[in-house]
Amino acid sequence: MLANYVIGAALTEATWRRSDDPGARAEARRHIAADQAAYPTLVASGHLDERWDDDDLFDRGLDAVLATALPV
């Protein structure tokens, strides 16, 4: 699970960095917001909430993965 999370985050970051369109993220957010029922995981994860930057979202997701994988 941890490896999949990190690989997914790395692929997402690489995709954004390759995009020449500065409005691509905003358009992706608008697309997700327009049909939130189709993207419940992205909506719940905070990707529509601009309070957190990408590093914060990664850290929050990593904390959730570790809490699931390593119960106390």
C-alpha cells in the first residue's frame, strides 16, 4: 500500500510538471468539482480544497496510509 501511494504521488507530480498549461490544475479541480459523485476519493482527500499545498496533501495521505498499515 505504501509503495502504491508513493508511486501514485510521484506519477501525479511528474504529470503536473510536464504540463505546459498553467491552468491545467484549476481546470482539473473544476472538472472534479462539477461531478463530485464520480470522484469521491479525490473530493474526500482534499484535492478540491486549496488550503493545503501538494506537500501538505502528500503528508496527510501518508499519515493516513501509515495509520492504516501500522495500527497502534
